[in-house]
Amino acid sequence: GIGAYGNCIGIPTVGGEVYFDETYEGNPVVNVMCVGVARKDDLVKARATGVGNPVLYVGADTGRDGLGGASFASRELTEESDRDRPAVQIGDPFREKLLVEACLELLNTGAVVAMQDMGAAGLTSSTTEMASRGGSGIEIDISLVPKREAGMISYEAMLSESQERMVLIVRREKEELAKKIFGKWDLHAVNIGKVTADGLFRVLNKDKIVAQIPARALVKEAPVYTRKEKKPEYLSRTRSFKISELPQPPDCNEVLKKLLGSPTISSKEWVYQQYDHMVRTDTVLLPG
């Protein structure tokens, strides 16, 4: 997470807010992001183009960890949630650092056409999204994907959310250069497929087609759920609240003590002291 991952790859934790409410006692919500600055001309988008260009799987092996991780994160946690332990990804920040450096080195060669990380739904979402955005198709052979567990079926390999993995579309004449660079960083760079012109997302297991569907059907044309809405009762009370109508407290000093004792208002030093805000010693504004 924030401290045991970001700090390890050189990202300082420089800010944040913490709020407490009893509704989140059993399942807290954490929203975190890393903000960076890059030159606009150096950006590479996740659009698969160039029929025949190879699809490279780069980074770590694929395992069974992280299967259904995105949906697991949205479910209610109960005493039986331990059965979903395989849905929790196993991160390796030090391998991620190698992956970052290898990707940056390859980007500087101009060999990369498109790039996307394998996030939620793993190899399935990354490849179909790249194909849909590029107006193309992608064909991959799942048997070529590096795996760290024996007996993985196609379904598991396609939906695994194992960390430290990326999908790259590179220029055909630059494939060997890409493999050489990733090999230097002790990472996989395996040609698992190619960009096609038919708009289909096709998955093979050696010579057998195990899945085939238009890429847009899983991205732009995917079903949209319209959930039932109901205005919560407390919202009207909250919006009609006027601080001017509050009575004057008999003891303002006592009120101040209670406010300062609230975990939402009190010092957050106990939180930010757990993280490194001086990684790479470039931090100008410190927390607190």
C-alpha cells in the first residue's frame, strides 16, 4: 500500500486527510494517488495500433493471487471473507521499481506504440481496452504467458491481478531491443500475440481458440447498469442545518476540549509518522 509499496519505489508520502465515521468501522475506504509531471510530447497512450505489431507481456510472473481482486474490494467484509484470500494481490515493490526503470528506458528508444498496466481484470482488461481505443483487434496465446503456478487454466491466467505486470505494443523491428532491455533488468519480455485488423479480441491456448469477442463489446459497448436511487433522509436535515441556530454552549472551554479530542480534528502525526515523506530528499513542504 501507501507505506510498504510507494515508499519502497521512491515515492514520498507528503500529504493526506483522515476522517472518522462509525459507518466505516468495519470496512474503511482508502483513496490514494500518485501525482507526477511529464512532458506532453513524451506521453505514450494505451492505443493498440499497427497491424502485426507484437504484444509484449513484461514484468513478473502470473499467479492465482488477485483473482477477482477488484470485485472483492467492493464487497462487504465478514467473518467468512478469509475464504477470499486469493483475491488479495501480493505486491513486490522492488520488482516494480525494476519494471518502472525498464519501461522508462524502452520509452526513450521510441520503440513503444502503446502501453498499459494490468490492473483490474488483469490481462483481459488491458488488452481489450488497448484494442478498443486503437480501433483494432488483438490476438494472444495464453500458453505463452509466464506463470508461477502449475495447472493454471486460461480463465485464471486472463483474470489474474498479479502485480508488477504491463502490456506493451512495440514496433515490429524493435522487439529484440525491448527484450534486451527488460532482460537487463531481470524481467520477462515475452511476445504473446499481435495487433490485428479485425477488431476482435481473440485468446488462443496454443492452437485452440478459447475466447473470441469484439474488443468494443467489452469496453465501449459493455452493459451499463442503472441502479435504483433514493434520497437519504439525513441529507435534507444536513442541508437545512444552520450553524447560527445553535445555542451558545455554557462552557466553551469544555467544547474546545471535546473538539480537540475528536480523531477527525486532532493531530494526524500518528498517521504520517508511519510513512517516509523524505524519500529521495526532494520534499519541500513537509506534513504536519
